[in-house]
Amino acid sequence: MVWNTKGAIRAMKIFEQLRIKRQEKYEGLFSAPVLFISGLLAMPALLFNPYPPFRLIQFLFFWFLCWLAGRRNKPLITIFIILVIIGFNLIVPYGEILFSIGRFRITLGAFMSGLQKAVTLQGLIMLSRLSIRQDLKIPGSFGELIGDSFSIFAQIMESKKRITRKNLMEDIDQLMIDLSLGTTSNVSMETQTAIPARRTKLPGFIIITLILLLTWLIWALAMI
């Protein structure tokens, strides 16, 4: 039992080291403005995709990219949120009846609507993790406001593990105070190992172009 525990801890450390290496390569390939613009260019392909199965493919694609980029993600929570959104949509049945559980009817229309909402939300979350970095700077006063908002969002996402069930409200209050004072002392390993590029090099532009082409290709297939 002790050996199994040590083995599991050792495996977790190895996986974490591999994740950090993937993140370092990702951060070193792209500049923050290029990532942000790429995210804006990819977003319409997801939002204007009319068919839920193809949106699901886009979401899975963004999820895979997050893994390649070394972004932290909890698959069980992601899947749970998707199932909850679909479940709430099934409460109001419409369309073809797939099957019934007592008086509760599972309909195709409600299921597809829930699937579309769920994968759209999660797809946007994955896309934001890929395209928003703390070093993002947008020119102008409005750009500064947007940049600060994105920076705060990124810090919240990185510091959310500080929030525990035992001291939920206290942890949230302390996190908000630290953010307002700019003293978030609990910097995650993800931030510590990030290596922002001053400019995007040729391999980065090639990768970004391929990702955008694949994203819009899925949209084009959905429109056929």
C-alpha cells in the first residue's frame, strides 16, 4: 500500500514535469497579442457553428490544444458541468422522444440544445485558456481596462485552488483582497514557469495558421 502511494506520487510528479515542459514550449512560441488575436479569430467559428455535433468536435479540439499547451484542467469537472447543463435542458422536453423514464421524457430537441449550450460554454473556456495571458497589453484606455480584466481573470483561474470548502467565504474574501492590492502571494507553478515571447517566431505563426484553418474547416463542414 505504501509502495502504491509512493508510486502514484512519483507518477504525478512526472506528469507535472511533462506538463510544465509543454507549457514552456507553448509560452515560448507565441506572444500574448498574437494569441489574443488568434482567439478572437477562432471564436466566431465556434459561436456560428449551427450543429451541436460539430461544436462538440471543436470543443474537443480546443481541449486537446489546452493539454498540448500544458494548461491545467480537471476533466471530471468539465464533464460534470456538461452533463449538468444537458440535464437542465432535458427538464423541458421538445422534439422527437428518444425514450421515457416513467413520466420523464428524453427528447432529441432538448438534448441537442443542451449539448450545444454546454460545449459552447466549455469551448469558450478552453479557448480563453489558450489565448489569454497575464502579460497581454492592449493599446488605449479601453484596451488597458480589457487587459486588466483579462489579467484578473487569469489570476483568479490560477489561484482558485486557494479556495477550499472548509473556509469558502474567507478564502474568496482573501483572494479578492490580494487581487485588489496586487499581492497574490500564492503564485502557481503555471505562472512561475511561463516564458512569454517578445514576438511570435515563424514556427509559431505556422502553428497558429494551422489551428485556425482546422477550426474553420470544422465550421465549413458543418455548413455543407
